[in-house]
Amino acid sequence: MQSVKSFRDWKFIMLKNANIGNGRHAIKGRDVQFDFSDTNPHWLKDDPFSSHFVNSFHLVLPPGERYFCRVFAQALPLITDNELREDVKGFIHQEAIHSRQHTSAQIYLESNGYNYEHFNSKLDWVLEQVFGDSPFGMNYLKNRYTKDIWLTCRVGFIATMEHFTGFLGQWGLDNESWDKNGDATIVDLFKWHLAEEVEHRTVAFDLFEHLCTTKLGFYVSRQAQMVVVAPLFIHFIFDAFRVLVKQDEDRSMQKLGAKHILHLLAELEKVGKRTQNVPTFSFFVRETLRWVNPFFHPLHEGDTQQALDYLAQSPAAIAAADSCMK
Ligand SMILES: [Fe+2]
Ligand SMILES: [Fe+2]
């Protein structure tokens, strides 16, 4: 039996147990392309609510993932571990492609009559002004003493966001209803993206831990980050959802655009239980609370082999691999 002397040893054994070879899995972007010309924004059969709930991620993800890439590129010179540096580069590559593909999905929504410009500029403003290079947008706090601390805080903000993309990623891999009810192109777009989220789920967390100077500081700050990130995440997803449903031709969808967030969360719970097309709100709460555990590590939160199995049969990932061979 192998002895476990450190967290790194334990992680190595866990990765081996996850059947991904010698414990070192290189994270690489897959240069996928999608053609949405035959896709209807109501891409889940008879379920406009779930279609728009998932479509709202097309609006939220591109600005968010571009922000992840910028912050992680700034953090690269601070990384002293070669393997982690390679993982971070792979993470940046994957997130850049995710952002690009959801931007092309935004264009297909636009071509179907949905306008989202105001939402995009609002989210860009929050990310660039509040969480940009100056702490909370206050230029007088930006100096050489605060530079690395604020950068570490922003990495923590991303690590916390990646908890959401990680558990949603595993939910997407386990989901079967999309294959039965959904448009094949959109299903592949989300499943390819969610599989890569599961594949790189440990990177942001490991980077945040690497940059934090004490274990206690790491634990306390990641809890504090969640207090900020969870409400922001819910707010922006439902803000995007409202933008989309208000422009839907269906009157019952338009009415949802004026509903309070509590009503929409109750609806998410109901629709998720009935259709399995969206995760329920209680699932979000349960998964978010796992973050509180002092022994939490994203390694336990997903199945890497399942993600790689999906990526091995994803039509877009196969086409991307084929075009690399040519
Ligand atoms: Fe992503
Ligand atoms: Fe990610």
C-alpha cells in the first residue's frame, strides 16, 4: 500500500484511482466549432423555461471567462510550481475557447431576435471596475503593496466561481434528458464545455491555495469569497434569464421576465424536478454548502474519466482533433 505523506501524495493517488494514467493529466484546449444555423433558441423540446435558463449561460460566460483568462495570465509569473503553471496555461487555453464558442452562440441568439448588449456591458463593468486591476474600482488602493494581494483575491474569486462550473459540469455529464429532448448541437456545446470544466476543476482551487500564504487564510478567504460569489452568480444568471424571456414570443415566458428572483428560484425547483432539464435550486444549495468543509477539494467533486469519455465521443471535439491531424 502506498504511504501518504502529503496532500500532493494523496492527490497523486486519487488521480491514479480516477484512471487517468500516471496521475499527470495535461490540460489542453480543443479547438471546437459549432454551426447553430439549424438551432432554435427553444432547443429543449416543449420546455422554453429550461431552454432559456441554460441559454442565459451564453450571456454570462463569455465576459466571465475572458476575465478568468486575463487574471490567470497576470498570475502566471507568481507560480513557482512547474506542473501547476502548465495546468494554468491549459486552463487559460480552454476558457478562451469556451468564451469564443459561447460568443458565437450569442450571435445565433441575436440572429433570432434577442438583444443582450445592455446585459453584456453591465457584467463587463462589474468585472472590470469592481474586480478589475484596482481593488473594488478604487484607484488609490492600487499600488505595489496591494498588487499581489488583490491578484490573489481575484484568483480566489475565480476559484469560487469554478466550484459552480465544476458541480454543474458533473451535473451535465450525468444528465440524460438533454440527449432525449435537446438540439444535438447545443447539447454537444454544453456537454463539451461542462466536460472540460470537470477536467480542469482543480486548477483554480490549487492556484488560489498556492498563492495564499497560510492554510487558515486560505480557508477563511475562500468562505468569504463564497458569501460574495454565490449571490452574484445567482443574480447574473437570472438577470440574463430575464433579458431573454422578456424578448420571447411566448406570453407566459414574457411574464416571467417581471418576476421576483424567489419566484424564479421556485420555478427552477419545480421545472428541474419535473423535466430533469435543469438542475434544481435545492441541488445548487446542497452543492454550494460542500464548499464549507475544511477538507473540501474539487478533486472529489467530479469524475475526470467520465469527462474524458464524453470528450472522446463529442462530435465537436472529434472534428477538432481531426482538423489538427490534417
Ligand atoms: Fe469554461
Ligand atoms: Fe472553468
